[in-house]
Amino acid sequence: MRILSPGTRLLCRLLMIAALLIGSVSTAMAQQITFKRAIELALKRSGTIAIGVADQVRTHESYLESKNAYLPSVILGSGLGYQIGVPLSVAGSAPSIFNITTQQYVLNFAQHDFIRAARTEWKASDIDMQDRRDAVVQDAAILYSELATALGKLRALHEQENAAQRAQVISAERLKEGLQSELDLKKAQLTRARVEVRLAQAEGDADVVREKLGKMIGIPAASLDVVEDSIPGAPPVSQDADLAKIAAATYPAALMADARAVAAEQKAKAESRVLMPSIDFATQYAMFAAFNNYDEFYRKFSRNNYSFGAEIRFPLFNRAQQAHAAAARADAVKARKQAEEVRNQVSADTLKLQRSVRQLSAARDVAKLEYEIAQATMGATQTKVQSGGATPADYEDARIDTSDKYTALLDASLELYRAQVQLMRVAGDLQSWAATASDAGVNP
């Protein structure tokens, strides 16, 4: 067994101590946020949800606008004016000091369907809000898991870097003693350079994910840290083909498409019924002034005047409205076909996600076995080093290979986790699953 020189051993120890100090300082400065807390902050700060709330308010007010057409609209005003000769109208009304006008629907077949369409769109905004919340939970869960994975890869790559540095130092020491060739040192240097490239890439990826998650939850990226133990495990996903049918019937995107189709059909019906008779009720009160010379041109003058009555309309010929109704019917057919396409797409995507989860699960199992084999190989190499059958550089190479297999396992696990989260959203289980997360694992 080759004994390292005192200088080599001291350098290796300094590298390990520096890595530990850097890790402890960065952890102390970071603010740990659990998975559950990150989801809560994302939902609270989401601009997507704020837009959804605005849409809910808009559709509700549109519904009230259609419904309240049956309530009287009251207009208070004045038509002061002066005339010469016979009193004429001013803006459609006789000159008056004070007037009140009211008008409301009494019988309007088209308005009934417009109200139904507005109510359908209002109820659909609740479905849209659910879909928006699911999207925020999905994005936050995936970003949180990506950051946890990125930090895990960084730890593994830092270990690789230390191992590569030790291997390079050992190769340089052995080259001086004539136990290795210049080519062996070049290989060690190449291994270290490759590790540094991967480390730089991993640091960049971690910074990007940290920035995205920080903006989503409102915490500065520089002070953001995750608690890996707080991430809930994804439940097993059924491979039953009925899940695709269930998703097609319950997924918010499919329900929204159905609601739009129903609203379009109701609007088309309303446009057709605009050509049916309608009755409005109207009243008007006006206080006339003596200086308008009403008493000179009318046999009986009254300052207070009141009229009320029904306005009955029988549309006889309106080709423009007929064309408008035909266009609305075409829009309804289009919306219905689009809803069918959305359902088919949801069903196909669900089935694809199910199969993807199955494949990614198998890939994760392969990566796990490769990592376990690499660990066993590293242990065997350590035994050989102790017995003189291998060099310390061989052991460091085994450590690097084990770290490579570990990062590959992290990547495979993340891909599986991402697909499982997406499938839970399609199945409608995402928010209930996220609610099972706990605040355990937070450092005091």
C-alpha cells in the first residue's frame, strides 16, 4: 500500500475542511422554507390566481348585468330649455324642470337565454380558478423539487471535485517518484476539469431554479434554502385505463371547454329568440315650467305630468339579426367540437403520462441499482487499497464514479417525480396531496 507524503495528506485535509466550512456558512445564511410553506406562499402571491379572481368578478358582474335587466332602471334628470313658439322636444323630451324615467323588461325570451349563458360562464370561472390553483401548486412543487435535486447534485459534485483534486495530487506525487507516467497525470487533470465543468453547469442550474422559486414565493434567491425532508413522496399512480376516462370527465380544462360550449349554445339560442315578441314597461314623470309657454298652446296646462305603459315589439323583418343568429349557431358548433377535442386530448395525455411514469420508474430503478453497484465497487476498491492491490488514486476514481451514479439517480428521480406530479394534477389529486406535506425538518 502506498503511503501519502505529509504534504499531500495536509492538502487533502485542508480541501475537506474548506468544503465543510463553505457549506456550513451558506446554510447558516440561508432561510429554510418547507415544501408546504412554499406552496402556501406561491398560492398567496400568484399573479395567475389574481387574474382568476378578476375573471370571477367580471363573469359574476356580467351575469348580474343580464339578470338585472328585469329590474327597473331609473334615470333622474332635467330638461331645462327656452323656446319661441310651440314647445318642442329637447333631446327627445319636452322641456322640464325635473324628470324621472324608468324602464324594465317584462317579457323577453332572448334575455332568459342570455342570463343562462352568463350564469354558465360565471360558474365556469370557478372551474378555471381550480385549474389555476392546480397550475400554481404544480409549478411550485416541481420547482421546489428541482432546487432540492440541484442542491443534492452540488453536494455530490463538490465531493467529486475534492476527490478529483486528491487524485490529481496523488498522481503528481507518484509521477515525481517514478511510479506513474505523465499520461496518468493528464488523465487525472482531465477528470478534474470535467468535474469542474459539470460543477459550473450545476451551479448555474441551481441559481436559475432558485431565482424562479424565489420570485414565485417572494423570498430573495440569495437567502432561499429548501428542506428536503419536507417534500412529500408521490403516491403510487394507477395504470388502470379507466383513469384516462375519469380525467377526461373531471379535468378542469375539459370541464371549461364543456362550459364554453354550453354557453355558446345558450347564446346562439338567445340570438335566435331576439326575433320573438318582447314587452317592456316604462314610466316617466316631468315637472314643467310656466316660462316654456305651455299654457299658451295647450288648453289645459299641468306642472306635474306622469305617464306609464308597456312597449310591445313584434320583429317582422331583420335580416341582419338573422345572420347574427346564424353566426352564433356556427360558433356553438365550433365550441362543441373543440370541447370534444379537448376531452380526447386529455384522455390521450393522461394515458401517455401513465406510461411515462411507468417507464421513468423503471429508469429510476436502473439508476438506483447502478448507484448501489458503484458503492459496492468503491468499498471493494478501498479494501484493495488497504491490501496493496490498488492505489489511492484508484479509490478516488471509484469515489468519482459513485458520485456520478448518484447524480444520475437524482436526475432520474426528479424526472419521475415531475411526471407523477403532472399526473396527479390530471387525476384531480394534486391539491389534496400537497396538503399532506408537513413542516417537519425545519431547523430551529
